[in-house]
Amino acid sequence: MNHVSLINGVPGEHVALSDRGLHYGDGLFETLAVRDGVCEFWDRHMQRLQLGCERLHIPPPSPTLLRDEAATLIHGRECAVLKIIITRGSGGRGYQVPLPALPARILRVSPQPDHPASHARDGVAVRICDQRLGHNVSLAGLKHLNRLEQVLARLEWETPEIAEGLMLDTEGRVIEGTFTNLFLVDGEHLLTPELNRCGVAGIMRGVVLDIAQRIGLACAERDIDLDDLGRADELFLTNSLIGIWPVRTLEARRLPVGDITRRLQTHLEKQRNLDCIA
Ligand SMILES: Cc1ncc(COP(=O)(O)O)c(C=O)c1O
């Protein structure tokens, strides 16, 4: 029988009502692409999960256990999405954490989203969201379970022609998309917003930065504002499932799908085939 979810290693759909993930968003998650029957960038996802657990003081799950459970779930599936959620588990008194905490492992496979192939080829239309991202240095970069800012931002538009919305922080810096990280090409330079106050340090963002470095492209993480976006020669978005989507329009501005974006897409395709482990 091919199960779609495992909760603490047991096939099932139901999480304890007392789980702190539900009550407080007390946990983390990873979303991995399964392609050709394997999880892409497994080691990077596990590193981020480990680091996130350390920062939230959640006992990290055993990597071999997670690997075995992931392998069980994706067995026989060519193309899918694997979501791994780690919560601090149940218990404690109010916000006070239980000692020792017994974290919950929730693994679930689902079909790949059916984004049109044209998104990666021709680019996507992007808007600027009104909803802002608040600063919190202790949570910045983490893929934690509190995603209300993104949920509110995503409520701002319904038209399917717009694929993504960019989010600014409360001081007007451009940070990321609602479910993607953002890159700008300025001449021969690759830039991406610094994520030390808010935002999610995406796995694909890290992969793209590493590729850029390997192929000798000057790249920097720094504060970016709307004027920088207006001046950019190319813009693109990244996440683990979509890879790289060029931005074709940002509000009323049209942008070309430039050479640097194309080069990075080509390198990413090669790297994806090499860096698949489950
Ligand atoms: C808010 C946000 N930023 C960035 C990303 C990209 O992260 P990753 O590259 O790890 O998929 C995501 C992914 O879901 C996200 O939700």
C-alpha cells in the first residue's frame, strides 16, 4: 500500500489536537521537489532543518530516520512534492515548552503543482503586495510554521495571470516573494535581498548563489529598495519546486528574460541532475 503521509513514522492523516504546531505555529517545515523518483537537494534541506531546530531549541529529528521515512513515502513516485513538518510536539503549560520536548515528525507527499511550462521559459507577471513583513532577527531566515504575513499577502489578488507578489519590509526594503526568493541582475552583478531581519533563506536561493560563485558571476546579498528594482536589467524568482522563474512584468514594467537568468537556469538543470539524494 502506497501511503501519502507518515506521522511519527506511522501511516495516518491525524495529528494530536494538543500539538504545539497547531496552537502556536511552534515548528518548522521543508518542501522538497521529488523528480525522477528522488528528493532534490536533500542534504541542503536537512541542514536548514537542523539549523532551524537549533535556533528554536527543538530537538532535531534523526537524519537517517527522516531519510528512511522519506524514501518509504516517495517509493514508486516519479514526480511529487514532499513536505516535512517538525513541531515541538504536545505539552507544556501555555507557551512554556515541555521538558523534555517530544517533537512530532509529519511527512506528506502530494502531486507537483501544475504550473505552466511557460512560467520558466517566458517568465511570469509579478505585483507588489501591500502587506509588509515585520522584523524579527530571531526568526529571520527560518522556514517556521508562522506564515500569516504570506497568507494575508496572497489574499490581495485573485487573477491567475499574476503568478507572484513581492513583499517589502516595514521600512520599504524589498525582501522576497510570497513563496519565492528574489534576484536582480544589475549589469554583470547578481543581487539578492539580505535576509537578516525577515524573510526565508530559501534552499534554491542558496543553490543559485553557489552556482553564480562557481561560474564567476559577482553576487551580493544586500538591502534592496523599489528604485533598485526599477533599475534592474533582469529579475527572477526562485524556490525549490519552481527552480528559476524569470520576471516578465513587474506591475506595469516589462522586463526581458536576460542572458544571466538563462545561464543560471541552464546550470541549475545540470546541478539538479547531480544533487538528487533520498
Ligand atoms: C516565504 C518564502 N520565501 C522563500 C521561499 C523559497 O524557499 P525554498 O527555496 O527553500 O523553496 C519560500 C518557499 O516556500 C517561501 O514560502
